[in-house]
Amino acid sequence: YGRDGHRIVCDLAYRHLTEDARSEVDRLIALDPQFDHFRDACSWADEVRGTTHRHTAPWHYVNQTREDPHIDPEDCAEDGCITQAIDLHAGIFADRARSDAERLEALKFLAHWMGDVHQPLHVSIEGDRGGNDIPVLWRGERFTNLHRVWDSEILLDHMSEEWPWAPEVQRWQYLADALDAEIPLGGVDVYARLDSIGWAQESHDIVRSREFAYYWARADQTIEPGEAYYQRSLRTSRDRLKQAGVRLAGLLNQLAGEREVAA
Ligand code: ADE
Ligand code: ZN
Ligand code: ZN
């Protein structure tokens, strides 16, 4: 996701943390001079992928061959992938024997991966860089690509249509409030098990579905998804943000709480 998507996922998650998990998250984030709130730390992984942490660039996604719709740990590239990164950083965050600095970094990565693994095009089919190579004329208005549509454009359009009077930099808060209001009371597993493969499979099933643009898209050929595509995608996007937020909360509750870590 772009900045707003990651911020929303972490803001939703924070609202559903247990007291134990919240105080641990707050304690670690307070050690980071760069960030005042957990939600602000959730795009950090994108900021460092091209600079201080180049080896993590392939960890933001996983790609399948066209013949293999089934996500397995073995589908990970040699340089790593998102499902492996989730497992790695969940393990480091949960390990109290590690230093605070290591656990803080793991928290920032884990929170970011939970957003990305729910963005369908971060679990896509090899050959077009997750849709980055599929040009899109979006809603007849602007040229972009399919990856950006799902990282940002759908959410930006939704926010500017729902809350046109709000300053652009604050719109994410309105969307986070609206999404949180749709999360049913008691409909959240307070503690969630680590299931990186299962979460990735859901994203992959979406990109393979008949309704998704992959069905008719070809690399380097501009597609023009219509209004029906926007409306459908918006529903899916909103659902994925809610799932990412709720699951991140459940996972952090599980890993930071006093319960046994069941990985
Ligand atoms: N680069 C290559 N594949 C990618 C993907 N699925 N998502 C984001 N960036 C990528
Ligand atoms: Zn992306
Ligand atoms: Zn990312």
C-alpha cells in the first residue's frame, strides 16, 4: 500500500490491541526518535528498502508462476519474500531475549508486511512486477498502473469523494473511523495465530478471480477499467484493510501478551 493504506491498517490495529500489547508497542515506538505514533511507523519499511535495508526490497511481495495458484513456503524467491518476512519478524518481535532495538525494527517491518500481504497485487503472478507494468487509464482521468491503482488510487478516490471538505492529509482518519465502525463488536479474535501463507493465499485468490483486471490485462497494453470495476474494487479494498488491521491486532496481542506463542 501507499502511505494512507499502511497508516489505516496500523491505526485500526492499534484500536484493537489489548492493554499488554498496546503498552509494549508504545514502549518500543517511544524508543524511536523518528516516530510519535505506531501508525506513523508503518511506512518505514518502504522508506528504507532503497537505502539502508536494500536486502528487504523483495520482502514486500511474493510472485507465483501462472501455472501455480497455490501459495507454499517453497514459492519464496531465493532472496526472500513476504510470507517468509512475516514469519521472521513475528519471531523476532515475540522473542524477549532480543534487544529492544531489534524488536522495534521487527515491529515496524511486521506491521508493514501485514498491510502489503493483504494488498492483492503483492501476491501476484510473475512477469509484470505485481501489475507495475500494466498501464491503466484510471476512470478516464489519469494514467497510472494496476499496482498503483490498488496501492493508492482506489483509496484516494474514495476518500476525496466521501470527505471532499476534509484536508487531504487528514482524510485517512475519516476512512479509518468509517472502517472501524464496520468491524463488528465481538467479531474480532483478540488473539490471532500466525498464518502468513493463508493471508497470502486470500490475496492471490483475488488477483486470479474473473472480476480482477488480470483476467483481461496484458503487460504493456493500457486497460481502462470502468466505473463498475471501481465500485467492486473499492468494496474489496475496504474489506482487505479491515482484515489487515484486525489480524495485525490479533497477532500483536498474541505475540506481545503473556500467552504462549503458538507459531
Ligand atoms: N516487484 C515485483 N513483483 C512485485 C509485486 N508483486 N509487488 C510489488 N512489487 C513487485
Ligand atoms: Zn505496493
Ligand atoms: Zn511495502
